[in-house]
Amino acid sequence: MTTFADIRSKVLNGERLSFDDGLHLYSPEVDLNELGALANVVRERINGNYAYYNINTHLNPTNVCIYRCIFCAFRSDLKDPRGYLMSDEQILERGAEAVKNGCTEMHIVGGLHHKMPVEWYFNIIKILHEAYPRLHLKAWTAVEINWFCHLTDWPIRKVIEELKACGLGSMPGGGAEIFHPEVRDIICEHKADASNWIEIHRTAHELGLRSNCTMLYGHIEKAEHRIDHLVKLRELQDETGGFQTFIPLAFHPDNTKLDHIKKPSSLMDMRTMAVSRLMLDNIAHMKAYWIMLGIGTAQAALSYGADDIDGTVRHELIYHDAGAETPEILSVDDIKNLIVEAGREPVERDTLYHRVVRDGSEWQSTEPVAVGV
Ligand code: V47
Ligand code: SF4
């Protein structure tokens, strides 16, 4: 029978936790503060006292989506007046705004539009990269890549190679949701399944792209589904080492088909961050996405396993459509202050975790941030 004391000694000796250990960490008999303190040991072993942030912006070129994930408040039907599709001019304006505001990264994801050909998605990367070559384009989740394979009939490798040639810099971690089919078949039955999602990230890593990974929790899944998900991510990371950051995403129910479910409590958010830090012993960074957690919980999470707070985040829609009450943007000073208030040292990073040094409106990426994973 697993005990917390056994788990603590494993972690302190640098041993890997098993599926059953992970499950035990979700049981109410494990004290949250003790769990957080253990996750904090690992967090500080890997990232010291640093807490990373970046200066970034989001672009969601369309919200029209052929899929109907039941947790999603962002999507729109083709004929719904809420539906939008951005023009090339609007997209380039967003690029100009990002560069003017000192952004180093643009995070691009959106719906799978019923009518738009694959060239439209590729062209977004191409025109932004041509106009703003220093802006890192972290774009298209595995779900979108899977859709591009469907539209072109090309293998995953060719789709990613073409996107790289257009200027793709890395891939965000969205679309992972919960891998286990008992949950996935209910919440997003049509989209890329677990093996597709994993194969796409494996191929991206083989082609030299880094990517992130996520888990959407706090809806219909149980602890065993969450641990299964984390173990699957850990296995791929053992193979490729290509994941940079894990982002646990708390479900926001407003305006979704699951609006009868209460959003997870802050205590659940903290527990999930800590369990993730302990299970994912081979992923360097854990992100407390402040937009989704709220600022207070994100600050506290910096002592429960998290070492990254994402960025200034302009134009976020996915969480705000689903009822997030956080501001739509934070200034760089706000971000730095919230990190300092949490007792950590703020470090601006670029998407690939190089330290960013600024001099007025100029910026340079310098050495990789120190990581002990
Ligand atoms: O895949 C959608 C989630 C994801 C809701 O890679 C929802 O750096 C909660 O992946 N409540 C997209 N979650 C966002 C994402 C992300 C965010 C920040 C940084 C990075 C990164 C990636 O958002 C989707 C889905 O899991 N999502 N609707 C909702 N109502
Ligand atoms: Fe479409 Fe993504 Fe929303 Fe699913 S989560 S309905 S794929 S926009």
C-alpha cells in the first residue's frame, strides 16, 4: 500500500513515481501543503528561484469550427453571427501591434473552418514570418495539424516540414485535453485521438521543433484519467525530449455544454500543479497560466511546482469566452510585481527559454535559462 512517506523518499532520491503513486497523490488523505512542499523541492531543484515570463500576444484567426468539443465556448457555427474570419490585413496589423509592443512571441490557434483551404492556414504563418521575422510563431495545435493532413492527404511529416518552411517556430500544447478514450470520446469525439496527438508531437520533435503539452482537467474526468494522461506525456518525453513546458488547464464552464459543472477549486488547481510537477520528472517547466488560474492562484502555484507564468497575453479569447474574469492583458511591470510578490525572481524568456535582455525598445535573446532536469 503506497504512503506519502514512500513517495517523498522516492522524490528525494530522484526516483520516478509510478501510476499508483500519482493516483495516491490525488487522494484526500495526502495533505495539500505537504504535497506542495514536495513539488516545490523538485521545482527548485530544476529552476532554482527563477520564475519565467514572456512578452507575447495571441491570434485566433477564426472561431468558426467544424468540431463541437463540449467544453469549448470559443467555437462558432459557420452561419452563426458570432463567427469571424480575419483577413490577411487584419492578421498583419496584429503582427505590427505585437512588434510595436515588444512581443517576442505570437501564439496562433483557432477553429477548423468548414470552407478554408489549407493554403489559408499556411499563408498566415508565411506572411507574418516574412513581415516580422523576429516574432516567434508558436502556432497550430496537433488538432490543427491533423486537420491539415486530412485536407491535403499528406503525411504528418510533410505537413510539418511545409509549415517549418513557411516560418513556424514551435507548437503550442493545446488539443491534448484528456487522452483516455473513456473521457475523450465524450468531450471531443471527432478530433485527433491520443495516438494522433502523440504522433504529431513526436514528428515535430524529430524535425527539430520544440512543443508544449497540456491537460484539461476539472470536467468529467477522474484522477486515474489524469494520471494516465501524465504518464503518456512522460513516455513521449523519454523518447524525444522535445516538450518544453507542461500547462495544466483548468476547465471554465461558462457558455459551454458543460455549464452545469462547477469550475475546479483553487485547491484542486494547486494539487494538479503539484502532482504534475512530481509525475513529469523529465519536463523542465510547469506553467501557471494566469489567465486561466486567476492571478492569486497563479502566484501561489509558483510554490507548488510551477516556474513559469506565461506572458503579458494580449487578445486572449478561449478563456474569456468561457467566463474567465482575469484581465485581458497584464503589463510587464504587473507580471514582474506578481512574481516578486510570490517570492521569486522574474526572468524574461523567449519561447525557446533563452533569457531576453532589453535595452529600451531593443531586445536580444541570450543564453538558455539554467535548467537542472
Ligand atoms: O486545447 C478550451 C482548452 C486549450 C476551454 O502551449 C479550455 O504555451 C478550459 O492549449 N475551459 C487551448 N480550457 C489553450 C492552450 C494553451 C494555453 C496557454 C499556453 C499554451 C502553450 C497553450 O484550451 C484547448 C483546450 O484544452 N480549452 N476551452 C474551457 N472552456
Ligand atoms: Fe474547435 Fe478547438 Fe473548440 Fe474543439 S476546442 S470546438 S477543435 S475550437
